[in-house]
Amino acid sequence: AQSVTQPDIHITVSEGASLELRCNYSYGATPYLFWYVQSPGQGLQLLLKYFSGDTLVQGIKGFEAEFKRSQSSFNLRKPSVHWSDAAEYFCAVGAISSGGGADGLTFGKGTHLIIQP
Amino acid sequence: DAGVTQSPTHLIKTRGQQVTLRCSPKSGHDTVSWYQQALGQGPQFIFQYYEEEERQRGNFPDRFSGHQFPNYSSELNVNALLLGDSALYLCASRQTGAGNTIYFGEGSWLTVV
């Protein structure tokens, strides 16, 4: 069975500082990997995804993530955070469906990002 | 182009009642999934519909059922509601095919009292 671990429940970062959110996954084959962001009371917005190819993927809002198969990790990074980045961040893994897309996703429990002025 | 739309946005039900939540996928999307997100937790996959059939199911009891219509919209039905069913229910859609992005709606907040 697939699983996702986000070791950090809360992270506090000063505005303008760099950010790294950790994600480790367990999956028997090549996974589809995603990072989503959720603001309070809102749905999920996709930041970036990895399907294949280049292991360093660029996303929206200046985020990037690196897929490291040997470490089963897909950590999210941003060089300089803004106050508006404060939110809940979810890493997710999906199996490859017969049609080529991602089947039902398995999410981590999330990391709550707090930005200090 | 409207994204994934869900209704209602909020509702309150009593234990033992039944509820129906609705989802219209993003234009051009034919695959719809439902997720349950309890407070403070990550979303959990309930099931996925494609071509009006349930294609994959997560670890949820039979009280949770769904339907997909010819226009690709979908319903989630929950029978015999329990207090523990209180959660944000998220609908997600994508277009069949490799690498296609999964888009989420803003969800339906269900409170069971």
C-alpha cells in the first residue's frame, strides 16, 4: 500500500527566508507525486507535480521540488517566502492508472507553515 | 472556464440521516474522484468514477456511494450519517490520460449533529 509521511506538523519561517518542506513516500513502483496548498476553509490548489523526466520540477508561486528515488523523497522548496505563503501544505502520491493518469491520491497529514514578519 | 464546482458549500445533518453532495467537473474532464478531509487531517480518497462506473475505491464503508452522470457530473451519497462523518468533502476531476492535472473543488462542509 502507498503512504506519505510529512514529518513536520508545523514550520515557522521568517519572511524572506528560504523554505524546505519534507515529504517521504512509500510506493512499489514509479509514483506520481504532487504538492498541494490549502488556505483556511478552502480547497486544494496544485503547486507542482512529478510524473516522469527531470527530477527537479518547477511549480507556481516560485516553488520547486526534487524527486529523489533513492531516498523516496519529494521535498518542496522556495528560496524566499512571502507572508501570503502561510497555509497548509500537502504532499500526495498516486498510482498510475490503466488510462495513464493518476488514480486515487494518498495524502500526507500536512505541514502548517507559519510566516514570521 | 469554471473549475470544479461543488454544492452545497455547507450543510448540517442529524445522525442517521442521509446526504447527497454534488460536483460538476472542470470543462473537458471525464474522471471524478471524491475525498473526505477531517479537521486537521489530509484528504482521504473515497472513490473514483469514469464512464459512469466506480473504478477505484478507498477504505470507506458501503454507506458511501456515488454516481456519475452522462455529462460527467457526480454525486456522493452518505447514508446513516455518523458524527464521525463530519468533514470537508472534496471533489476532484481530471481528463483521462497520462500526466493530466487533478483539480480540486472548494468542497462541501458537512456537520453531523
